[in-house]
Amino acid sequence: MKFIDEYRDARAARKLAAAIARVTTRPWNIMEVCGGQTHAIVKFGIDELLPPQITLVHGPGCPVCVTPVELIDKAVEIAPLPGVIFCSFGDMLRVPGTNGDLLSAKARGADVRVVYSPLDALAVARANPERQVVFFAVGFETTAPANALAVAQAQREGMRNFTLLVSHVLVPPAMEAILASPSNRVQGFLAAGHVCTVMGYEEYAPIAARYRVPIVVTGFEPLDILEGVYLCVRQLEEGRVEVENPYARSVRREGNREARRLIAEVFQVVPRRWRGIGEIPQSGLGLRPAYAEFDAERRFGLAGHGVEEPSECRSGLVLQGVLKPHECPAFGTRCTPEHPLGATMVSSEGACAAYYRYRGVPVRAASS
Amino acid sequence: MTLRDGHAAMPEPEDFVLSCPIPIREYPQVLLAHGGGGKLMHALIEKMFLAAFENPLLATRHDGAVVDLNGGRIALTTDSYVVRPLFFPGGNIGTLAVNGTVNDLAMCGARPLFLTAGFILEEGLPMETLWRVVRSMQEAAAAAGVQIVTGDTKVVDKGKGDGLFVNTAGLGVVPPGRVIAPDRVRPGDAVLLSGDVGRHGMAIMAVREGLTFESEIDSDCAPLVEPVMALLDAGVEVHCLRDLTRGGLASGVIEIAQAAGVHVALDERAIPVRQDVRGACEVLGLDPLYVANEGRFVAFVAPADAERALQLLRGHPLGAGASLIGRVAESHPHGLVTMTTEIGATRVVDMLSGEQLPRIC
């Protein structure tokens, strides 16, 4: 397939892997930030091609994984209310909250619908003026523009039956939180290409300088990831600390101006809790006061309630790159995709789920 | 009264809790995933249905049962069809109901002969819709060489059905000495795939979700009797066959690997997926190897016959895109499927728990 096959070429992959091996003289820990990259690494077996000194550490960039339990609980609380149609991206449905997940709510009779875009949810709201349509607005900077667009459009049309349950998170503050942690072992980053497509990469220069880490804007195909690793290792070996952008076919320095303008108009930066990690200051997006009537938490009068994670789940450590999924004692035994203890075992972008699905049998055998 | 109150107020029948082999505390209700062709569905079948109906024929866990009867051998199977939308590019619920059951018989090595048809109709279903479905069934039955010889009709209240559900059961004959089953699979067997995968599932999803792509993706729904008979009648040593419906190619091969106790090594690069299907899967974050088909099968054949089998398949329109996608590497206690990826690395192919869910970004 055009624009994809050329980035999955086996011979080119081997060549890049050989180039990485040539420049590597010491062990390095490199974190790929985005769950989509983690998925590709495990699905294609990219790490198998790397020299043993290079460890790819899986990052927090899985929107499903970091959505806090209390938001899932709120979703499960709102969905069965009379007159509500609850719309969500598919992979949020299986994430366990305190009282089950959205799929179970659906099985109990709630009107839960999978949509592919907030604009689809908006269309559902238009078609059902007597119902309250709630869209579960999760995700990083990548999904924010479409959510902002949906809200702006709903306001223009004067719609009274459309709200967002917002759980937006931002990548750069999470990278800073990881680097500032005493247990940090990340020495270089592959930044999330799609996030940079929207936001650009100007905000990474201060992080690279402050924490002395190379940051390479990286795409999602095998050759993109191998190239990202190559450039990152070269910087580390040469003692350079720069922000590089080999993913120029998608990312410009300033990002997508119109998308950034839309986000800034509808959303403001707020503190946000990350599942398994805790609260990170200035790490999320919430609706601006001018759009408060589209806030589902306000519409349905939900107070914040603190929730404890299941004690056995180590997803926080996995999301910060401290622990590999199969190093968790519950991995593959008490925690499986059928009975997940944490969200990292649910989403296709979750590191635990990726390990279980693509490494399953040998990894499970080794850990038992 | 909220739903949760209603749920709590319902007394749990205690003896059922004690005797039910499914840990119902974990799944007090049936979820959609229990019908998704993945691990939850297999657990349900294994722990509830197999445990309750236990017998040697059921235990073979094939697409149908092959029964010895007065010296002859017949194959028997049944399937229910609950597709939404009822009509989709490349077929409808009627063509599915005939071809699906015909194919299950063919996978037992049987020549399908007779079908039954049960209709559950929802009050208010346009008669015109029913007629179109029935006409399609008539045509599909004629094409597959089967007769629909008995049936049943029920009507349920409006809102209690999704327009139209169809159940078909099928009966076919198996020639003496022909045994097609997972336990005949041997190390060295070649794994042949009859054509490109993922089309039916993506055709349905495109219509259901209103997704539009550059070209319309049509279902691969078709009767597989002829390509299967082409192999068997030519004397190819076929060990096992499986049509790749729910759960797709990956689940079908994993089921056989587990039932046969073997390690199957696949090559991702040899698996044909049409460009439009790949594109749609990329957009939605789905893996085409887990997407449903209705006109594709895998054949495990003896190594010496692999090349001839491939040519025989390719000689038939429904097998024109056939390819050799892997081999049975060795015996393996629990069954294992691995795959050489597009970039030449190796990974495990595992069964999903339920249906694939489209990703966020």
C-alpha cells in the first residue's frame, strides 16, 4: 500500500538496524512516548532487530491507559441514566472502573454507542433532539482538535443536548514528570509523531536542554521507529542533546496552526490525574468557562470522587518505563485482557496488552 | 428505580451459581464479546456447552459433526445469522445463512445436500425485505447444490428482534475413509489459504458505521464446496480444513493449532490482503488477520501434496488468490502460532478476548 509499504521494507529495516549496531558502543534506555509506537514495536518485532545494549522503554502515551478511574466511573454512572446516549471510541469500553466497564453497562441496558469521531456523536445528538448525547472526550493533543471542533459547532448550532466528558491529557508535561522522577532511567525520547503533527515540536527544546535528553520526533512505521532510534543513539553516543525531526513528511516545526487555534479557543490547560501515575500539574485540557454548558460533569452534576487503584496493578510503573509489562507479578496470571487489573492490559496501545498479545506464550512461560 | 437497584433486587438463583461452570461472578451477564469468536466465546463454549452436552462427537470441536449411520457417514451442522445491516455489498443475511452452513459442511469434507431454514421475524418487517432475503437464499442454495427441505417461522413483537434472524442447519454426506479433523494435522503440513482475507468484516463495518472509502469493499461471501472438492476429489492428502469466519484467519489457525497440539509458523508477507481492506484496517487500527471472512478457508495438507493443492485451488475462481502461508513446525503441548512479520522478525499470534475495537488515535 502506498505510503505504508515503503516504511515496512524488510531489507531497509535490516540496513537501519545494522547502522544502529555500528554506532552503539554502550547501553542506552530510549523511551518511545506513544502507545501506537509501542504497539508497532511489539507487533513487528522491531526490538528484536536492535543490538542488545539498546532497551526500548515503553511510555505513557496511551490515552486509554492514563484516563483516571474516576472518569471511567463517571462514564459508567452517566451512561445508564434515562434519556442518555453515551458515545465513545471503541477501546474505552473495556477499561475497568470501580463498578465495571462501559461494556457491562451496555449489557445492563445502557445506550452505549461506539463512534469514530466526536462529529459522529454530534450527528447522533442532532438526530435525537429529545435525548442527551454525551461523548467521552479522551486522548492526547491528537484528538483535541476534533473535540474542540465538535463543541464549537454545537455552540454555533445552539445545541442543548450535547456534552463532553473530558479527560484530555498533554504529552510534554508527562515527559517532564518522568524525567523529574528519582527512578527515571530514560536517556532519550522518541517523541510521538502524531502529537507533533498537531502541536509542532517547539515545546520540546526546553525539555531537552533542561534534562539533557535527546528528543527525536518519530513516526509509527517500522522504518520510522528504527530511524528514530538511530538518530537518538547517535546523539547519545556523540554527547549531543537536540530536538530532531526525521518525521518531516508529517510534522512541521509549528505544527498545525488551525488545529492549535481551535484547541486554544475551546480548551484551557488544567491539572489532570493520570491513571497509575497521579496528578501532574498543567498536564490536561478542560473546557473553557465560555463552553462550560458542554461539560458533562456539570450537566449531570457529578461531584469528584477519589478512587483507589487495585493495589496489585503496577501500570503506573509500566507507564513511566520503570517496569516492563512481564516483570509485573500479576502479568498473564491474575491480569489478562479478559480480566484486566489495569488499563494498560486493555487498550491495543497499552504496553501490557501488546506484550500479552504479541509475546504471549514465551513471555508468560518465562514469567511463570 | 435505577438499573443498579433493579439488578441488586433480583434474587440470585443459588443452585445455579453453585453448579454453573462459568465463573458468573465475573460475568453475571452475557457480553457481546461472548459472541465475538475470541477467548470469551471459547470459554463459554468449553465451560458451559461442552460440559453440559458432553459426548465424543461434540468433543472434536469441528465446524460440524460427522456421524456414522447405518454404514454411511453424514455431516451435520447448524448456525444462526444475526447480521446488521441485513443487506451489504456482496451479499445479505440470506446468502450468509446458506453459504455459512454449506461451508461448515464442506470443512468436514462433506458434500452438502440438505438445509433447514428457521426464520425469526420481527413484527413490522417489510414483506419486500423478507422476499429479497428468501430469493437470495433460493439462488445461493441452487449455486451450492443444496435443497432447503424443511423450515420454521416465528414472529416476535416489534422491538424484540433486529428485523430478521435466520437459523440454518445442514446435512451432507462424507465418503467412506475421508477424515478431516484437527487431530490429523502433522508436523511438516503445509498451510494453504484460499484467498485474500478481511473483506467480509470490513464490508459490514463500512456499511454499519457509515464509513466511506475510495472504493466499495464487497463481502467475500461464497460457497466453498467446489474448491474444497477440487482438492479432495483429486486425492490431495488434506488433514484439516477451517473456514475463517468470526475471529478471522488468526483465530481459525490458532483453534486448529490448539486442537491439534502443534506449533504453526506463518509468514505475514504471504498472506494476501486487498489494498482497500488494508487501508480501512489501518484507518481504524484493526488487524485484518482477525477480521471475519465468509468465503475463505485454510487447508492443512501433507507436504508432498502442497504444490499440487495450491495449483488446484488457483484453478478455481474462489481459490484464484490462494497462497502457501506457513507450515506446521513441530508438536507443541498447548498449541502455538508464530508469524514472521513484514520486517522479518518473529512474534506470537494470540487469540483476542472478544471482537476487535477500533482505536482512539
